[in-house]
Amino acid sequence: MEQIDKPTATRLHSLGIHSGCELAVLRKYPFHGPVIVEYESQRIGIRYSIFLALIGGN
């Protein structure tokens, strides 16, 4: 979560998403489009770059 800017990290935290939580990937759109994830019965669309930061990618 260190790679994510403060406003985005705050918003994710308010949704209950934090380091170590398990997300289910429901859909990944092509061309580095948004990623739809599910966490505690909530479906959330996030930017691909934020998704990579959450899973520890580059």
C-alpha cells in the first residue's frame, strides 16, 4: 500500500481494503483497463495500476 497515493489509500481503507485482505478478481478489462474486484460482498472497480500495487506487482 506504500506505492498508492494518500487519497486512494484512504478511500480503499474506508471500503475495508487494507494490506493482507483477500480480494476476488471478477473481471480484468483489456489494455490495462479497470479491474473489478469483490471484497466482503462489495464489487469495486479499481485502476489497473492500483490493482498491481495491491497485489505487490510492478
